[in-house]
Amino acid sequence: MVMSKKIIFDLGNVLFPLDYEELEDWLKTTVEVMTPEFKLRFDQMYIDYESGHFDTQTYFEKLRRELGMTFDDEMFRQKWVSIWKQDNTEVHELLHELKQKHILHCLSNTNEMHIQEYMQHRPIMKIFDHNFFSHELKAAKPTPEIYRKVQAALAVAPEQIVFFDDRKENVHAALKEGWQAFLFIDAAGVRRDLERMRCL
């Protein structure tokens, strides 16, 4: 039945467009030279942080100790959340429409600092019945583990899950788990996909 569908949305570049320019420019000031090796190590540490391998303070300590970065904690926090510039109002309007018929959830690769930002300052987060965050689940998209943990928590068959994400690898991984998964392009595309499934 349509009413039994569990509809799940990603956050970044779906509900909230992301802009990394300010953060990336600032990160260059925290090291003497921004080498390719540094970027690879920084990116891996970021993935580990979002996968819940350590908390924020430990993250800061590892960045200083292992990557040689120099920064003020509060300034790092400010720049870290600067990527969230605005809301995708068309998607937000669609969520309110969906909420009249469906239970909504979000599934996001995220971390403590970003959660504090959008849970405090993004009212649309209240629309979700459950938030699935990578650092809390100790797993991140597109690993199979995170999809299986979400499905177990929802206690439904995989085909009853409808999922929207802006990254192809995350959509493909969800499809492999039997979810009905769609690549997010814009709100109009989401509406078309939902109408084809008679969810609107």
C-alpha cells in the first residue's frame, strides 16, 4: 500500500545546497602548504569523523597532531558550518505536502558539528520522524552496512523504502539493497518520481 512507504531524503545538496568555497579557502590558511598528500589524508580523516570513529574534540586533536594544522576551535566550527548557505525551498514545500500522507525520514553522512547547526537553525528538520546520521550509526553511505541498519530500524521490506540522494554511488548502493532509490536533481524530478509511484 502507498501509505506503508518509508520516504527517506538525503540532506546536503537536497534539502540544503552546499558551498565549500569559504571553508576550502580558510583551510589553506591552517597549513604551510596544501599538498595532494595532505588533501588525501584530510579527506580520509573527514570520512572517519563522519563515520563516528571519534568525536569533534578528538578530530581537532588529530588534525593538529597528524596533519600539522593550526587553528582556533571556534573559528574551525564557524567555517565548518559555513557550507550550509541556504534552504532548497522547493524541496521543503514538497516535504510539507508529503507529510500529510507519509512518514518521512532523513539519511545523511554528517557529523556532530553539522548536526548542531541544522538541528538548531533549520526548522525543516522537525518534519522528519527519524533522523539517520552516519556518525551515530557508525557507518556511512555508500557502504551496505548503513542501509541495512536503516532498514532494520524501520522494520520494513527493502522495496517499501523510497530514497532520494544527490550522489550516484549512494543511489546505486541503495538499489543493490533492494530500495527504490532515485538520483536527486531537483524538486520537480522528485515530484515526478513520487507521482509515478502514486505517492502523491
